[in-house]
Amino acid sequence: MTIEEMREKKKELGYSYEQIADLADLPVGTVQKVLGGITKSPRYATIQALQKVFQEETGRKLVPGQIAWTTFPWKDAQDDRRCETPAADYGYNYNKKTSANDIFTEALSEYAVTKHQGEYTLEDYLALPEDQRFELIDGVIYDMASPTYIHQAIGDSLQALFNAYIRENHGACRAFTAPVDVQLDCDDKTMIQPDVLIVCDYGKLRSGRIYGAPDLVVEILSPSTSKKDRSLKLTKYKRAGVREYWIVDPDQKRVFVYEFEKSDSYVIYSFEDSVPVGIYDGKCRVDFRQIYDEIHFLYDTM
């Protein structure tokens, strides 16, 4: 189903952008930009979610010759859910087994990226469209959904607080927020974009990216990244030499803090707490109550 066909179906069904966004579990702004023609190269996952919404209204009326749908196990370390894909859109042969990797390869082929998951390199990553966010982890490409404004607000607040502390104490570090590329393992198989990070070795700033492990990394959970941030990235950061890792859960209003230099365990804080920054021996603290007080009104708009 093309975008133009989805526009026509939207008119036929009388759906608002808000209704479509709710059914597709996408931000309203994303739906407006895609169906309004503003976003010229929508993410594959976004198109898939929109197609599913409109298919559910027409699927019951399918007759031979019309677009059929099939379900594939999505081979993605981030998420083991099952994704539905429009079979006819990909020339699906019902007598042939088709894997999710084949579907993903089809989507990436538009950008001359035609390998199997696990085989991708930095060359492939750099060939992807600049107006969309992706991560490359151990040769697997992950399409990253746009963050919510709560997600962005927390990230912006943390960066500002970290940099304020660094300035006041004349520290030789710098805090950054996504999108900034981090060549975590110093190889050609991994390039990630942490939500917030602190780098104290300026020698790691090379050619517009960070080469090696940051000192502190913060990932702010969203439904599409939660599993990856809690498991895959946790392991990657620890092995790469990240000294401290925070996982911020906006929905549960909790912060998980791992100080890898001290222990494999973690400490859980709430949005009522002042969280100490381990790489500064607790002298820098983040008052999450203050952050929440400044952005709480955003929760009422979700």
C-alpha cells in the first residue's frame, strides 16, 4: 500500500491524524508529516505501522487478486514481537518461505544497502539517509523511532546540568545529546547514538564522531528501545569500557544507575531523588524532582 493509497483510505474512512497515530502507536506529528508528504523518505517501520492500520479495515474484505498480508517473526534483538507485512507489496510467493531479514533487506535496498542482518558495516551505515536515525550494533541495523518530547526534554535537561557542573568546576569533559555517532568498539560493525553522554578524553573526538567508550552514558527508555537499552546496550557499554550507565524510565519515573567500575549491580532511584554522578564521586548530583517539576505538564498532553 503506497502513501497515496493510504491518504485516499484516510479520506474514505474519515480518520483524523490523531486516530491514526493512536492506532499505529506513532507520534501525531510523524503521521502528519508522512501522510502530508512532508517526510520524503519515511522509516520502514513507520510505513509498516501505518499500513497495518489501514489493512485492518480492508483485510476482512480481501478477495483473490487483492493485496494479502502475511506475518513474519521479526529477527531483531531489540524486540521479538511479530510484525505484519503486506505480502503483495514485496512480491511474496506463498510457496516460498520468506524471512524478516528478506523484508528488511528489501527496505534498505532503496539506499543501496543489500546485506543480511549481522553483515552490515560502517560503510552501509553511512549510506543510509541522514534525515533518519539508525544504529549499527554488531553488524545489525536498527531503525530508531523519533523520541517523544518528554524524552527530549529529559535529555536536554541532563545535558544542561552536566555541562553546567563541568563549567563551574573547570572540568575537561563535555556532555552531548543525540544524534551524535559513537564508534563504541572502535571497529566497523558498531555505531550507536546514546541519548546523553559525557566524554572526558577529547582525543576520542574524531571526524565528527566519538571513537571509543564515553565515560557516562544515559539512555532514556521508549517502547521501541526499552529491551535493547536494558539488555543489548547494557552489555555493549560494559564491555566497551563505559564507566557509568544510566537508564531513565519516564513512564515509571525511575532511574537505574550502573557503576561498572565498582559493581555489576545497580541502584534504582525515583523522580523524587537527587541522583549522584559516580564518575564525579557523587559531587555532581541530578535533582530529578526539579527536572520533573519543569516538565510535568508534558505528561498531561500524552
